[in-house]
Amino acid sequence: MSLLEGKVAIVTGAGGGLGRCHALALAKEGAKVVVNDLGGARDGSGSATTPADKVVEEIKAAGGIAVANYDTVGTIAGAGNIVATAVGAFGRVDILVNNAGILRDKTLLKMEEDWWDSVISVHLKGMFAVTQAAARRMAEQVANGTADGGRIINTSSLAGLVGNFGQSNYGTAKAGVAGFTRVTAIELAKFKITVNAIVPLAKTRMTEDIALIPDSLRPECVSPAVVFLASDLAAGVTGRLFAIEGRAIREFRYKATDGATAAGDMWTPEEISSRIKEITA
């Protein structure tokens, strides 16, 4: 039996790049897939049904089962429609891969309000909205005995965890993905719903103009980790951040230094200055 036989998966932003690869990989392992994509440009402008439709046809040509959805992730209504598509077509939701994203890069001093808002809306609000709708359905399935849990996989970025020039909007959103992943992993544990995030580095439409990312970092190299996290093999894995770069996988963890303790009742700015090397060692 395939790893995901009988499961229903939603992949947002699945009309190309990483999302397309995830959708194909999930379908290959037996999942029925909702291929969501608004069909817009890299900056989020425009819309089209073709990208999602093409991926659905690819899945069907390979013997899999899939349907398309063209709703935006950035509204509660759109998110609800995405989940409703899965339930209407297949009767359930077991897996959610939050992959939809756009880029509108500018430095802080040149950042426009709508550029900030649009990126936050897709990456951060979109993740919240679709996760809430899908998790509610997953929890209902657990409560009525038709499922023994669920899998949610979010998409963070080095821009949020490490930082990158000209991406204050994108980096903020992707740092928020990490926080959201950790909090919801705690909250949804009682429903046996795991929540993890990937931190992919791959050559896609989003990164095509970044010369430092080689063509050898193919998007399909990321998808096996998504399949793993979506499967019963990862039943005990939750609240984690996994970086995938080609053949390499590592886990991101937050660490604190040993720090220092003030000599008196509380710190003074001068003492902090004099002991900064000890604090940060």
C-alpha cells in the first residue's frame, strides 16, 4: 500500500514550482489532491485557471486523482472554499500543505503599504485562514471517529529565520510562519494533528533571479520531506522546522546563550555594556 492511500490532501499555490512538485508527490503516494492556485504572477497580480488545471491533468495522466481550486488563500471566504472543494469532491481533509506565496521586494525605506499588506496577506493570513478551516474539519473527523488525526505542513524561509536584504515584508511573514507552526502544534496536539514547517531552498519562479541558488537545487528534491511529514511515518513529529536544500536536510532550532546574571538587584546599562561579550558568548 502507498504511504498516503485513502488520504485527501490540499496543496495551496500548487500551480507551479514547489507546490506542483508537492502535489505530484502526494498523488504518487496515493493521496487525492486538491490543487489550489489563483494563477497570478509572482507579485500576486492577475489570475488564471490554467496553472492549477495543468497540474491536475499531470496527476491524472500519471494515474492519480485530483481536482482544481482557484480561490485566494488570503480571505476567510477563500480558505473556506478551498476546504469545501476537498470535502465536496472527496468527503474529507487529512493533509494540508500551505505553500502559496508571492514576492514584492523593496527595502524598508521604499516599502509601499500595499506591497507590505499583500505579502503578509498571502503568506501569513492565508496560512492562518486555510489552516483554521482545514483543522476544524480534521478535528471533526477525529471527534466522529472517521480519522485518527491530521497533518499540516507550512512553508517558512531563510529570509524569515536568518534574514535577507530587501525582504522585510516576506521575511516578517516567514518568521511568523515559524511562530504559528509552534503554537498550533501545541494547540492541535489533542486532536492528533501534527503541524510542522519546511524551510526549502530551491530554484523556482520565486528564486529564479537569485544567482546564489544553483539550478541543482531542484524543487522536487523538497517534496519527499513533505510526503514524510504528511504520512503516518511522522506521527510523533510536530512543531518542527526542517530545512531542505537538495540532498541535505537539517532541523532549525532556537537556541539561547548561557547568558549572565546581574551583580546587583538589576542590570544597569553600563554593566550590560561591560559584560556584553559574556552575555552573548
